[in-house]
Amino acid sequence: MVIDENILISAGAETRYYTSSEIIFYEGDTPNYYYQIIKGEIKLNNYNEEGKEFIQNILSDGESCGESILFIEKPYPMNAEAITECSVLRLHKSAFFNLLNHSPELYMEVNSFLSERLYYKFIMMQSLSSQNPSIRLRGLMDYLKSSQKDLTPYSFLVPLTRQQMASLTGLCVETAIRTIKHMERDKIVRIENRKILY
């Protein structure tokens, strides 16, 4: 969790509810709020000219979304869309900055979280620069697994659908499915009950 929910509530955060596919904010909107997920999943995405979705990230319980954009005077470069039913704490930008100004420890925690997100972007950029779909998918799985204590083969259940993995790596879903099957044959992943173990 980025910021303790009770701290956010005492600072004036309100709970908002979103249904699956509902938009929290649109690309181009002005950032006015800090959002932190209480329960549910949200994807940060863009659509290209042909309407193909590219998922920037998938966020879940305790994570915040779009917070880095609050620190600059720029519009959101992506959408935030609920994947599942969500409850989200929403705190106005001015109250968020007031909270950080009065708590250096909290400021450092948010800084650490933003650094983790930046790290993810660098890892994904490195993987996405490859034309090899196996390297792209493996880069994603390496990053997701890196936060686990058990790093032995097949110890990590990939929490994404094949469609989500494709969208996160810029692949079409058919290529992702075919590549994952090749990865299973090469003993890089194991598939049990349609779930991917890495």
C-alpha cells in the first residue's frame, strides 16, 4: 500500500465506486486527484489510431494510479479504466500535497513507490525493444516475479490473462498464445489448468 487508508480518509479522501469498464480518468484530462485502489483492478491504457489497446500497467488493491502526473503541469498521457468492480479513495491534489508537506516519512514512501514504477518502465522498455515475442513476455514475467521471495522455476503464478500479457507487451493475442506454448515446450513456463507458472 502506498499511503495508509486512514491517513487518506483523515486528509479528506472520499471513496468512489466504479463498475467494470468504467473510466476513472481519460487521456488528456487535467490531473486533480490522487487515486488509491481499496479493492479491484484498474488498467492504465492507450489506444492507437487503429483502435488497438496498449496496456501500460495493471494495478490492484493498495496501489495508486496516475500519481506521478500530479507533480507536473501536464494532462494525463493515458486512461485509467476499471477491469473489475472497484472501490477507490480519491483525494484532491491540494490535500495530497498538503499531506506530503507535513510528513517527510510519507513523502519518502511515495518517492520510493514512484521509483519502483520508474524501474518497471525501464525493464519493460528494455524488453519491448526486442522483436522477439519470447523476450518481451519473459521480461514481463521476470518483472512480475521479481517481487516474490520464491524465485525457483514454476513457483510464480502469472496473475494476467493472455490478452493482458499481449496488451502489456505490444503483441497480438495470437502471438502471445503461440509464444507461451513454445515457452512451455522449452520448459520456461509450465501450464496447469490454463494458468501460467513461471
